[in-house]
Amino acid sequence: MQATGLRTHGWNTALRSILLLAGFPFLLVAMGYAIALFLVAWDAPSIAKGLAQAWRLLPTIIPLALVVAAIWFAIAWKANLRILEIASGAKRVQDPRDEPRLWRLAEELCITRGMTLPRLSVIETPSRNAFAAGLTPDRSMVAVTRGLMDALDDRELSAVLAHELAHIRNGDARLGVIATVFCGVITLVTDGAWNILKAMRHVRLGSGRSSSSSSSRSSSNSGGAGVVVALILIAIVIAVLAHVLAIVLRMALSRNREYLADAGAVEMTQDADAMISALRKVAQRPQLPDVAEQVRALFLHDRALSRNVGWFATHPPIERRIEALVRYAGGHDPGPLPEIEDDPAPAEDSPDPDATMAPWKPEHANAFAGGASPWTAPAEAALPPRSDQQERLDAMAAFARTLDPAIMKNQAKREEARREGRNPDEAAPPPPRQPR
């Protein structure tokens, strides 16, 4: 239908997602037919009869594929959140007092929409990103990075949380798991077809050392090497096409759901400008190179996966998402922000990792010594001691402001000293406090 506003744009996106998801069963049948062709190719008297025999074999192969899909889905249903936490490095927020700002904003959004508060997690990285997961609203999770919370104000962070809650409310996470299971089964069938081809590539196509009885049977029941090769080539073409189309459908499904979640976030917060501003800041530093590509497809944005060639991109480009918010939600775009580069990798010819650290700056020395600095109060020594969690937050905030890796290096030394039972102040100076 013609999109005239935010709601009709969301309806169009939801309809496209349903149509894309409906394509997976057809691809599963195609993969089953390809494996059936591999099985009947060796005894088929002709190409036409081989195609017919493979079709009659489908009722046996498809149930087996569905059983495998059911097993995979059961594993995903039981342990999907735990698997994603391990894969992404997310740590669950057990106590609201550990992350009061995150908890408050998420709770306010859930109350306004009558939703159950999902499990909240934090990924300790300066990158700016977030993702939602879960098969049911009662068993769901929203994870955000430390860099995202430090870079966004309350309006922008609420917009991002609303985006992730929209994923949960719309059932995107559940659809994503189903799509992943289907795609995994199709990939499994492809691997099976290749294994059969490898195992049987010498059977009856060898150097003629078979017995006279097997030769007689081959001449009576098989159409010869030409028929076998033709059926195998047909099976390979079907398998490759189905495999590629399964990946394309899964990527397209992810792209469409991002548009729908953006629309849901604006509907929930009534603040299109905050969503646009948040996307602009996320685009400055979204990369999480240590996270697997399959998990990164769940995140709010991924620079690499949105730059892939057309159909193979899991995320729509930020520019197109902002364009939709401006056009259909009446938002205002402040324009692109400069990208923030990753920390430089250690030099290969440097024997000492500390040699690659940024040079120490005098203003940082004052801050770490407890004196005046742009981030600390003048009387820091009189302030009450910080918790370990607050110290980590202060270190992340100081790093975000200065981009000096020495700050996080010192914080790592302090945490290692705590684990070993040593005085952290003897291992490294504490990070400066955030202004309150």
C-alpha cells in the first residue's frame, strides 16, 4: 500500500517481513528435492524418471529436516539468552542500583506500554550499540554497551531502548530465531549434499573394475554416467540457489524489522528527533569486531553489515533509516557526525605493549593524582569512596572524553589487583570522577 505516515510505513514493513518469512518453507522443500536427486541419481534410467523419483522421495526427506529444525529450535528456546550473553560479552544487571539510569528509563517505557521489564544487560565496551533478544516478552533481554550510555542523553537513550523494546513487542526476536533455524537446516542439507557427493564420486564412475553382475545391473537399471552427472548437476544448482536465497531472505528480514522498530520507537516516545540523534551518535562508533557476525546482525546498527552488497546486508544504511524517520515521522536530521576511529592496534615490532600507549598528558596526571581536572571536583579527596561499578563507569566516561587508552589500561590493572587481593591504589592510579 502507499505509505502516507509512520503507521502505514510500519504496516508495509510488517507485510514484507511476513512474505519474506513465508519463503523459507519453499526453500526447505527445494533443498529436500536437491538431496533426493543425489540419492536417486545413481540408479535413474533417465533424467526425466530421475526427477520423478526424487519428487516421490520428498515425503521421506522433509519430515527428517523438520525433526532437525525442531531440535535446533528447542535448543534455541531453552538457552538463547544465555548463548547470546556469552557470545556478546553482556553482563546482566542484577540490581537496579548498579545501573540506575538504564533501569529507570527502561522501566518507564515498559510501564507506559504495559510491558514486562526485560532482562537488562551491559556490554563493557566504548562502542555504541544495543540489541534485543528473546522468544517471548516474559523471557527477553535488552543489552546496551557502556559507550552508548556514556554518549547518549536521556532522550536519546530512551529512544534506543524503545527501539529494542519494539523488537520484543513486535516479535522480531522470535521471527529471527525461526529464520535462523530454517537457514541452519538449509545449510545442513547443503553440507549433506556435498558429503554425499564426496562419498559417492567414485561409485560406478570408476575405471571399470566392477564385476560382470554389477555391470549388467547398471546397464539395466541406470541410464549411464551421463544421466548421473546431469542429475547431480541439477541438484547442485538447486542446492546452491536455495542456500543463497535462504541467506538473502534472512538478511532482508533483518533489514525490514529495523525500519519497523524505528517506527515503534517513535510511536512509544513521540520523539522522532531523539531517535534520529541517537542513530547519528551510534553511527560514530558502532563496530564490535570481537562479536560474531551472526550476533552482530541483531544489533541496532553494524557499519560493515550495512555496507554489504544490497541483498546481503543485514542492516539498512543509517541514511535510509533517518530518511524514513524524517519523511514519515516528521523528524529533523542534524546531519552526519564525524566517525570515531578504533583504538590503534599494538605495533608488531614493539616488544612492550605499554610502548604503544598514547603519551601521558600533564592534564591527565593532575586528574589521576586527585587534583583539579576537567572531569573532577576540586575536593575529590573529601568525597566518599566509590564502588567498583562506579569506578568502572568513571573510567569509561574519562576514556570517552579523552580517547586516551592509558585510562582503561590503568583500570584493568586496578581490577586485576582486586582479584588478587592487592591494594588497587598501589597497582595504578584511580580514574577521575565524573561530574555530578
